[in-house]
Amino acid sequence: MLEALGIKLNLSIPNSVKLLEETGFTFMFAQNFHPAMKFIMPVRKSIEHKTIFNILGPLTNPARADKMLLGVFDKSFVIKLANALKFNHATDAIVVSSKEHMDEISISDVTYCARLKDGNIEEFVIDPQRYGIKKVPLETIIGGDAVQNANITRAIFTNSATEAQRDIVVLNAAAAFVVEGLARDIQDGIQIANDALLSGRAKKKLEQIIAVSAKL
């Protein structure tokens, strides 16, 4: 989807660093940053169902990020991953898994979460209705292929997407803002995300990322 938006992904390590320094965003192509993935990826793609590889990827991130919003496909792994992040010295993290087995915060049902903060882990549930977000059928937020998803993303960034498409992005962004320390709580994060979209700042940032990556 990012490539369909025009963002160059298969960058060298130095150019990935430049993209991060100039825009505050980068994409770490696994096969460049984690050589073992060159051998694992073909096997992973050949297996249709979820495997341990779907869980190990974020945990073996060579960037050693100490803050993260991490999604997993089954709630039974939420607390386990939170403990694994604690073991790996993460300072702040939220692990999420929706009731429908999505590895993100849902707006069609509740999402099971665990927050790692200051060495403590707390489990909680996110109900979108608590934040004034309408629950919608799952099919209203399911995307398509890379081109379709890129078009949906553009629509969200230009404030022309459906309410549901916008809401799920805003809610997940809100959680990321909480982890980074930019928002006091989810409600505050929702306000920050909405402001970024309505003001056009999010759209300008996307355009900057596309332009800078094209030169690298």
C-alpha cells in the first residue's frame, strides 16, 4: 500500500536513515535490516495460516524500539507479547487484538489491550463507543488490494473518506500518540489525530515523505 502511494520502500540502510531524519518517518524493509528474513520470508509466504513468524517479526526488530503500538491476531497473545516487550526493555507499549482477530484497534467490536508503562502491565478493553465512535459492520472497514488501500488512505488524508474509514485510523493513531507521550489518553489522542487531518498537516506530511523517498 505504501508503494502504491508512491513511497519508495526498498531503500538502503543509509537512505532509510535519511528518510527518518528528514521526515520523521521511515520503513525498515526486513530483508535489508534483518538478513535472516531473506531465508524466512519465502517459507512464511508459502504458509496460508498464521504462524509464529507473525509474532516474532516485531519482537526481533533490529531497531530495538523502546516505544511501540503492537497488534497481534489473537487476544491470547496480548499479555504474552506485553511481557516479552518488558523483557526486551521496552519503556512504553500498547499491545492490541480486536475481538474479530484483527491486529489493530477495531471500530466494529471491542479490542483487547495491554499497556506496558514504567515496568507495569495493565490489561484493558477499548470500546469505540466510549469515545463517541460509532460501531460499524466489519465489512465497512475492510480494505482491498494495494491500489484500493492507497486510494482509501488518500481519501482519509484529504477528508473525503467515509466516517468509518476515518474513525479507525484516528482511533489507532490516538493509541500511538498515547504511547509516544503526546496524548494524555485515548480521547486526547483522538483530538490530536482529528486536528492533524482537518488542518491538512497529515496530508502535507504524507506528501513530504513521498517526495523525499523519491529522491533517495
